[in-house]
Amino acid sequence: MSVADFMTKKLITAQPTTRINDAVDLMKEHDIHRLPVLDGGKLVGLVTEGIIQRALPSQATSLSVYEVNYLLTKTTVADIMEKDVLTTPSNVVLEDAIYTMRKHNVGVLPVVDDGALVGIITNNDIFDAFLNVAGYNEGGTSVSVRVAKDEAGFLARVGNALATKNYNILTLMVTSRDNEKEVELHVDTKDAASVTKVLQDANFDVTAVTSA
């Protein structure tokens, strides 16, 4: 999976000269929380709800609401935007983008190819990617099988056991816990009891089963 597979391609952007109140209106209108800032088609910054909140006068200020509104109409995105913006190419594997976001504690990465902004990837896009990998919306049965140690041919044995009932594996994930691994399979049947029996009869350690 690459960033290109899950990034948001329909972009809402601002210009450095965009007024803060207009940027807020754009975010509300499109139900988004950040705006890439473009100047002549080139990414020059990023403005987010958090940045705008920090730029607003404190509630303890003596300014009147009219004075605050006046400041908002005079302040531009260029005055407050983050200029040192982390970006990622679209062909980077999704895991690398997630690692970058975690390492730098950011919730968004603009996607830039050859100097051009082609998308944006956010925490919500990553959540969507996880649900896609897990086959969440495909129905069927999710079953977790514990693996005590690395075992050559383990997945082949699981697949062969399920094939005796003509069950297909739709998606598969492997997670590590201490010295054990757990394989979560998404199988194309809602007969959770049958899936459990097939795997247990083949001596697999089934730890959890749910059907959708």
C-alpha cells in the first residue's frame, strides 16, 4: 500500500493572502481541519484549526468582540501559517508516512510530487486504510489464531484447512505480542462456528471469532 492509495486528492487550499476568517469559513464549509497554503501553485505553508486557535486573542484580553473580528479580517494566513511543512511523495509506502507522522507528532502530511501538491494524508485517511486492510465492510467472519513462534508454512496450513470447506481468506494481518504472534483472518462466510471448528480440528489455537 502506498500513500497514493489512500490520500485525499480533492484538495481545498488557501493562499497566503487569504484572511483568517475566510480560512475558518472554508474549513467549516468543507468539514476539514487544515488547509495547505499555495503560492503560484507551490506549497508554501499549512494552516490548521489549532494554529488559528493559538493565534486568536486570549479570553482574558480586554479587546471587544468587534476589535477581535477586526483583527481576524486584517490578519492573513501568511501571518500565522506553519512554513516548515513536512511532506511526503505519493509513492512512499503508507507505513513510512505513518512513521513520519508519529515521529514528528503531526496529524497531516501534504503529498508532493515533483514540487506539485497532489494530495494530503491525514489521521482519518490512515484509519480508513486500516479498515480497508481489515476488510471491515466486507462482511464474513474475523478469526484470530495464535502462533507461538515463527513457523514456516503456517499460513499455507491455515489456508488449506479453510479450503476444505471452500472458505476463502479475504484479508490477513499479523500482529506481534511479546514472543507470540497473532494472525487475524477475514473469511468469506458468516458461519463463525464452522470456521472455528475447521481451524480447531486442524489444531490451530483460535483466540477470537466475530462475524458481521
